[in-house]
Amino acid sequence: MSVPNAKKTVAFFDVDGTLLASTIVHCYVWIRAAQIPFLLKYLWLIAFLPKTVYYLILDSISRTRFNQVFYRNYRGMDVQQAKGLSIEMFENYLRPKIFTAAVSQIQEHKAQGTTVVLVTGSLDFVVQPIAEYFAVDAVLAPQLREQDGQFTGELTTAPLIGEEKARVMRDYADQHEISLKDSYAYSDSQSDLPMLECVGNPVAVNPGKALRRKALESGWEMHEWL
């Protein structure tokens, strides 16, 4: 017997470190390096490497601020070229890094009739090929502002980090009559605690020390995906 106006359930998935082994830094380096002539590519990489120390420090202080600063690297990049390269990057770089268990988990949710949504701080055009591969129902991801066919390096919204992820999840739930109490959230990152805490079924994937401790204290499900 069906229940009138029963709310749907969603499985929300973080992307980097949860579905696959990559980061926003790796993706930017791949796209930028693909635009540079072969003889200059390694010179650019050598010049870029010292910046990673600064980014690591900034990330440890504020992941939100790190995202805002890091995405400025896209300033002046041709929009259509970058979007085209994102497809090539998925096939040649990201696809082999997808965790096999992540594929199985998403397939299981879909077989049960659960809506699957990606919630990520990675850029929308980078995530789109991943979303198509998994055939998910929706993607919640930030966008870069565009002007005269180029990226400005500024996001059109706040970075999808921390509490902002939980906020967009709640908004999505309100708009689509979703029961967050019955829904799932998967993430590998301590910074995604608000995302995990806003659903009834949080799952820590390949958790680091801090997230593992929180999961054990809270009785959350934990997965080790390869």
C-alpha cells in the first residue's frame, strides 16, 4: 500500500576523496598543463610547485578561503577550451581513479529507488563528466564567473564547503520534498561534518583520524573504498 505524499530519500555524495582519488588541485594542474606546449610544461610545473605549500597552509586554516583563493588560478582561461579538456581529463585521468566500491554503492541506491546527488566543492564543469558516468540525478557544485568567454577566477556563489554544503542540501530537500532524516550522506572529509550531520544516515568513507574518531563516537557507518 502506497503512502500518500511520502517524501523521497536521497543519497548525497561528496566527490573528491569519496568517489575517486583526486583533489581540486590535481584537476587544475591537469587542465592547465594540457594547455601548455610540451617544452614549457615542466618549467610551469616547477614554478607552480612552491605555491602548493601556501595552499596547504591556507587549507589548514580555512578550506573556504582556500577554495576562493585557489580558483583564481582559472582567471583568463578560455571557458570552452577548459570545458572540453574536462571531458578529456575524465577519460584519461579521473576515470581510472574512481573507487570500484563507489560504483557499487551508487548502483545499490539507484536499485532501491533512492535519488543520487553529488554535493561537491569541485567546479561544475569538472564534475559533469563524473556525474554522467554515474548517471546521477543532480549535481550541486560551484560555478566560476564568466566574462567575454573567459573565467574571471571568481565563484558565482559561496564555496560549497562546510555549512554551505549542508545549506544547499537542505534547500534541495525543501524543493524536492526530500526526507533528510531518511537520507544518506557520504564523505571522506572532516570539513564535511555539517553535510554528514544533516542526514539520518551519515557514512564516513576512507576517513582520516579526526573523522574516524567522530564516526566511532557517533556510531556512524564507515566504509573503506579502494
